[in-house]
Amino acid sequence: MSIRQPDLITADPRWTALAVRDPVADGRFVYGVRSTGVYCRPSCAARTPRPENVSFHASCAAAEQAGFRACLRCRPGEPSQAERHGQAIARACRLITASSTPPALAALAEAAALSPFHFHRVFKRVTGITPKAYAEAHRAGRLAADLQAAGSVTDALYGAGYNAASRFYASAEARLGMTPGAYRKGGAGIAIRFAVGECSLGSILVAATIRGVCAILLGDDPDALARDLQDRFPRAEITGGDAGFEETVARVVGLVEAPGLGLDLPLDIGGTAFQQRVWEALRTIPAGETATYARVAAMIGRPAAVRAVAGACGANAHAIAIPCHRVVRTDGALSGYRWGVARKATLLAREGAR
């Protein structure tokens, strides 16, 4: 039994991108429509053509060589709207990072060549956060980098562009994972309990502050795990967990054996604003399912930030509780797991993921 041409087209992943007008596919291919002689980018808003009239081409040049002319609606030979917006927002972000204090919305919109109202909407769509939130995250990042080098917390606050210390302290612990003073001193004054045990994946270290579990680390060498924790919080008061802490460890070990059950313990996450957005997205991926790095980037509204998403997954210190093991490459390959691909494969198999 022969396969009809329309069936071949609709079975092609590029047809799916065309049918849903996926802007992420722009630049990867164009499609020609024989009935009109026009070729378009995948996100073109034109009416979906009949499958038997469609042909796919790797580039605009290839489509034109095949006898098609460019669509006047989506203009596939020019930068897409998403690319133009991305470039405009990049200019605005550079202005934010170069300024000692957050620029006014009107100034940012002018740099992006957009109206303030339109700029605000586009900025949030491209970055996933508002211009104000981006500026605050950048300013907090500058402060975090300066805290350990500055003469005092106050010097670092004003050096980062804060006009009043109270404005930063209101959200300091959520951004740094601890108070600014403790962060500056490498975790000084923070009490961390920990225990190292064994599970089916090897050695496991569980550590917690008064706010919640701050680290779940996997490995082959218990001493190396303890050193990793010490490096993260070089001046914290790290002590072995008491008998009551064993229950916490047991619940985490239970999560290793049955990762699909989830962990109902509070987490002390810390991390940058971007990392927290990625980790929050990871926790929405159901057990038994996987998502690509590109999909996670799209989930947080940053489709172009695939490498940054991979970096945030690599920085995750809460193995299994924040399920970065459910993130795979576009081709389905299991790579990029800081605790080893074999452990990643085992966890996915236990969840029943394909």
C-alpha cells in the first residue's frame, strides 16, 4: 500500500510547526505553496494551505530557486518580528546593565524604538518579566557580586544603585537565600544541618537551614559531597544532623527510590531570579514526562535562552526535588546531568518516562 503525498507532509514535524504558526521554527525552514507560488515563514498568519500544495525548503534561496516568490505578509527574507523585538529588548537590557540606577520606562522604550505601552508588553513577552523586575534583578545581582568585596553591606547597597537600604532588605532573603550580611560573609551565622547516607544511586547528602532543605547532592564519594556543601557555604555553621533530622533524610531517600511521588518538604532554594524561574518551571514537569531545554526556555518566556536554561539546570543543588533529570536534549538524548547520565536514566526509568 503506497503512502499518499499529503500523508507524508502531515507526518513531517515541520507541518506541525506550520499548522500552529510556531515562531520558534522561524529561520529553520520556509514552506512554499504551489497553488499561489508564494513561500512563507512557519509563523505566517496566512490561511493554512492544503498539505498537497506544500513543499518545505531549507532557506529562502532554496525556495526561490524552486520557483517561489516571497510572501509580502510575513516577509521571510527579512528579520522576523520576534527577531526585531529581541534586538530591541537586547538594546534596552544593555541600557539597564550600563546604568547606575534603573532607567525610566520612557527612556527604555525610546532605546527600543517602541511606545512605552508597547515596549512594556514586548519586554515581558520576550524576557518573561517586566522591565522593573529585570532592573531589580540586575541591581540585586550587582549587589551580590559586590557584597564580599565591599567595606560594608551599606557600601555595597549604595554602590549597586539602591537609594534606600530598606528597599533592598524587603526582598533580600528571597533573592540571596539568606540575609545580605550572611551572604557577604559566606553564610556566616547560618546554621546548616546535614547528613550523608547511602541510597540506590550511591551516596546522598541532605542539608537544611531553618527555612528548608538547601541541598540534595548525589555522588560516589561522601567526603566529596561534604566538601561541595562546605564550598557552597564556606562560613556557615555546618553540623551533623540530630536524630530528628534522620526523618528528613529518610523522606529524601524515599524520593530517590520513587521520584514520581514528589517531596512535600519546604525548600530553601536561593539562586538568581532567572535560576528560580527555571527551577519553578522544572517542578511543573509531571513525573513520567520529559521536556527539552528549548521547551523549558519557552515555558519561562525566553525561547532564545536555551543555553542559559541548561546552565540553570546544571546549577541546581536540589537533586530530584527540583527535577532537572526530566530535561533532555531535542533529540531525546540524556545529557547534561551534573550527577551523571546513568543516574538520570535510572530516575526516568523509575518514573516510567519514555
